[in-house]
Amino acid sequence: MFGNITDVPGVKVGHAENRDAITGCTALLVENGAVCGVDVRGSAPGTRETDALDPINAIDRVHGICLAGGSAFGLEAATGVMRYLEEKGVGIDAGVTKIPIVPSAVLFDLFIGDAHVRPTAKMGYEAAANAQVGAFANGNIGAGYGATVGKMAGPQFCMKGGLGSASTVGKDNLIVGAIVAVNAVGDVKDPDTREILAGARNSETASWIDSCAYLAEHAQSQALAGTNTTIGVIAVNAQITKAEAKKIAQLTQNALARTIYPVHTMLDGDTIFVLGTGDKSYSVDYIGQLATQVMEEAILAGVKSADKLANTESYSSIQNA
């Protein structure tokens, strides 16, 4: 594993944040267009344009994806990404203008910042204008700026989540990249050791509150529906159909199941998009396997790179305590 999702040809990434309000958004641009599919597993999603990605529907290319905080309010950020792309002449030719197709997903990050300030169209435009190829930070950045994890016992026990990205190279020059904003109700664990890396934690006793054990004991959560959600994107330099992109998105959800406990709950809106930018065919199962692996790495990178913010501890802050 190395790099980030912009290692996939045709993908640019930009971020914007309001650091005082503790929220942000991330724009992925595919200006030459990309086949796109989506899989939604959480039961409290906040999304835009996902119906267009159904294989039975006519739209066969997207031009960007917007990931944002702000809960449903943050869906406005995608309007700014669209405006930026329209100004660049990118989109479906409708005769009178070009219409960029920019699906979006949002997460709830209103607990630790200013709940009345959310990503706007202006912030989405800024993130799109910042989009480029190359290295970018993980952790407290973009859509992951206000992300938290471990809220099953109540938000007062949460820790910082964050935004992470990674990529890998497979056979025959297949490149698979992932980006994800980790904001789960559950705990994030190392997929090999099951050790909790960030999650529900009692700061007074410096002890973990295992979210699955808490749910088993209390039979209910102290978190509110829709106040969580992990959202991400896989990009591949492969030729895929919309149906294949959707299947790869479904397979990639296994990465969330291997790292987040519990996951895909009634309180989350977990959503994964898949972009295909290439012209060479590969096995869907092979792409899905690499996508799952690289998404795991991105999830861990987002959590491990997050810094303490607004008195909310992070993986790095408790490791350095």
C-alpha cells in the first residue's frame, strides 16, 4: 500500500474546512468522466444523485463526488462542486450548458463544533478549486475534519475519527485507491488483532467501553439515528460497467465490517462509491479484493492520523499521553 486515491489516473482531490466550526468537505474530480456505482449499507444515509447511479438508469458517467460534513445540510456543498465544473466546461452536454454529475454523501459532525455552521456551496467550490493530484494529509482534513467514532454509549465518550486515503498496485498495472471519512457510531479496530484503535472511551478511567459489549448489555444505543456515518470512494484505472461498479462497492463494504464494530447500523449512513477511469478489463472479484484491502488501510490511516480536537481525544493523543 502507498500513496492515496489520486494515484489512480484521472482523479483529483481537494479539501476545504471551517476550522472554527469544525466541519469540512472533500471534492473528488474526474473531469474526463468516470463510470460510477454506489452501495449504501447504513440505515440513516444522507445522499444526493445516488439514484442516477442505478445500473437501470441512463446516466453513465459522473464528473465528481462530494463528501461532506454537516449532516443533510452539507449536501449543499455538492452545488459548489457542480458550479466549479460547469465553469470549466465539464459535464453532460445539454445544448444550453454542460451539466456536471456530482453524487454526494454526508456525515454528521455537529457534536464537537458549531452545529449551526455546515459545509456550503461556497465551501464545495473551494474544495473543488483546491483539487489536484499528489500528496495530501490524512486525519483532521476535509470531510473528516469533525468526524468522531465510538458513540454507542453516548457522544461524551467518543474519540476523533478522520479522513484517510491509500492506494495499491495490482497485476497488469491495475491501480486501486480509496478515500474515506470515518465517523462511525462503533469502534475502529485493527482488522488483524481486533485491538480497539479509537472508539468509546471513559476518559476518567482511561478505559475502553467496547461498543458491541455495551449494545449486548443495554440492548440499545445512546446515540441518535443519523448522527454518525462512514462515507468513502474507491477509484480504479479499470474499464467497468455501472453494475460492476456497484458490485465492487458492495465488496468494499467488507472493509468496514472488518474494521468498525458494530457497523451498518440504524444509526449510520455508510455509503461507498466506486469510480472506473480506465479502458482495460479486470476480474471484478480481483478488483473487489484489492478495494477491500485498500479501504481497510484508508480507514486505519484516517483514525491513526487524526489529532485531538475540541477536547476530543484521538488515537495519537492517547498513544502519546
